[in-house]
Amino acid sequence: MRTVIGDKSRFAIEYEIQSKKAHVMGTMRLWIEGIFIGAIQDVNILSAILCHLETPSPKIQGYYYFNKITFEDIYYLIYRNDDPNDAQYCFDPGESFDDFWIIYYCDNDYYNFIWRLHDNPYFEYPNYPTEVQNARVAVDEYHKIVMAFGCAIR
């Protein structure tokens, strides 16, 4: 049975535990402002995903102009730039997210997420938006929900 922690219209983690033998195995995806990111049908080690979710997002170091350009421009700037420092903005907490290119960064009290579904995803996402998406989550709310997810899978 799937469980949702949080509010899908703001920020939530949807998951289902499938096995607790050697590792806690299951499926999960994130919901940000009503749009999901991740393949709910892809089984993963949930504690490994949790570890990535607990890692804080980078502050805007050298990208003070992020708030002066569009989220599409930020997305293409990061993914088309050869600067190895830009890797810090890439969000990839596990295999459930392999069909998405995701960027995130912290700007004051919010985590900003910018993402796009790959052109040829492994899983099917009927009616999923094909253009670049963006949403933001209050830092406190993000950590509260990630912590609750951690408690639920331990």
C-alpha cells in the first residue's frame, strides 16, 4: 500500500515498502507543487535514496544572477555548461529519478527545483509535461518531510 507524507500540492514523498530483508526495498517519488518526479514503479533501496534526500542543497555560489534569469535559462545554463562545479546543482537521489534531469539549489529559505522528463524515458509517463518544470519548497518543510520519511522506513 502506498503512503504519502506531506501535501502533494506543496511537497510530499509517496512511497511503498516492498521488502525489509537485507535492505528496505520499495518504490517512491516526490511531489512538488502538484507535479511528481520519479518512477513509482522502479524498486530501489529506500535508505540509499533517503541519504541523498538528506544531503543539503548547495547555496548559490557564483550564481547570484539565478534570480535574474528564467528557470528555463538556469536549466539550460547548467546542463549545457562544461563547468565541473555545476554538478553540485544536479539532483539524482537514485534510480527512480533516472528518467528526469533535475537541478536544485537553495535560495534563502527555499529549495528551488528545475526539471525535465528525458526525451526517451525508460518508463512511461502518460500526459507528463514535456517542457522544463520548476517549483520551490520551503527548506523547513522539505527537511520535516524527509525526516518523517526516514522515520517511516527505518
